[in-house]
Amino acid sequence: MRLARYRIDGQVRIGRVDGTDTVTVTDLTGVPGVGTSLRGMLPRLSELAPAILSATGETHALADVDLLPTIDDPQKFLGIGMNYKEHAAEAALAGIPTPTSQLWFNKQVSCIVGPYDDVVKPDVSDQLDYEVELGVVIGQRCKNVAVEDARSVIAGYVVLNDFSVRDWLQKRSPTFTLGKSFDTHGPIGPWLTTDDEIADPLALRMTLSVNGEVRQDHVTDDMIYDIYEQIAYLTQVMTLMPGDVLATGTPQGIGAPTGAFLRVGDVVTATIDGLGTIENRIVTEKP
């Protein structure tokens, strides 16, 4: 299934996304237990699936709805740093040492925006960078998960752009949190693709372009720590909850090593095969 949060006629809805060439969204309001919070329905997703798949609510063309953040209210939004081999090598060129274990940071949930929303370039920095990433959405409360069991706690996947303000990330704060958490710097979407739709999440091609110029093009099989190892590692420390979002690392091609940072007016497009595309315009910060 593909599930989206969207707004139409001023109302927030959850819908089933169908089609490839012609994409439609079917309203699931009439399905008991769906509501308007995707996070809220995740623990019952398998139970709700038959009704969702057979729902015949009002159907809209994708262009006629406003897609919202797939998960707008996670308890946790966590990211892993330098988790692709070639990215770790390029990060070293920018003076960022390669970690010897999994390096996790918080993105504050207030940074989350929709898949096509504007992203603000903050006035306090000229080092706004992009990072296409596979987003993993947790589907059930879990703690001390074994690597071999980790896939069973995944609800599905989203496309994610882990926008980063490099000078605040590496120089202005002793942790990554501030440089990763500026408002609007966490677009996710365009919808949740449930785990059963993806044969192998470690074999997905990711691309990112700026104004049509491809900057990142890689496959998720280059992760240093795969998504199952990530879940096992995190759940040694904390309980992951339904709707928690994990940003699982970005491949090489970020702007930092060459100084190719984003400017106002740039359009950043991120695509993951099987999951869809998000696109964000960089805008100036308003008073």
C-alpha cells in the first residue's frame, strides 16, 4: 500500500495512493480506525489493510490535492551520519572524521515539512546543503530488537531530504542537532510505501538533482550499517515507537566538499525508486 496525508477543501485526510502514470488518491475517511493521523493508525495497519485496500471513497487526481508531511508528528526523528562508504570518504575531504561506530543525531520534529513545501535558507548561514536519504518509518513499539527481526518492526519507507546547515553542524554546536534542525529542513514524503511493497530496501536507487543537475546517484546497498543494524543498535538504548522516523544516511555528492551550497531559488529534487519523488524550492527567510 501507499498511504498519503493530504489536504483538500481545507480538510486533512489520509488516502490510498494508486497508479503509476496516472496517480490518484482515494479518501479513507470512511474506513473505521483511519482518522487523520498516519502515526496513530500504524499499530493497527495490518488489521486495517483489507478495508484500506477495498475502500471506495472519493478519488482525486494527485494534482488536485495538497500533499502534507507523511508523518507530521513523530515522537522521534533520528538520523545517522556518514553511513555510506563513498560519502564518508568525501566527508573526510571536508574535514569531517569518519566515525568508528554508528553516529546518531536528533532532527527536531519541528523541522518537518511536506514533500513539495518550500525550504528556507536561513539568514545566519550560506552553507545550506542537501542529503537524499531513505526514510524508515517504525510501525510498532520495540526495544532490544535483534538484527534478524528488525524488518518486522518497519511500517514502510519515505523519501527524505536531510537538509543540513554545515557551519552550524560542524562548527557552531558540539552536536549535530542544531545544524540538522532548522525549520523546514526535514521534508518527507511523498507518501508512506509499506514494507510489503518493497522487495529489498537495500537495493533502491536514490538520486538528487539541483535545478535539473544530478548531484547524487547511488544505491542503498552501500550503507556501512544497514537499516536492520541501525534498528538493532538504537533499540539497545531506547524504545522506538510507531511513527518514529529514521534517516538512514546519504551517499556521496553533497555540496560541502566543493562548496556547492544551495542558493535561494534553487529547486532540489530527490527520488528513490519505488518510493516516489519530493521536490523543494529554496526560499529566503522571512522576517
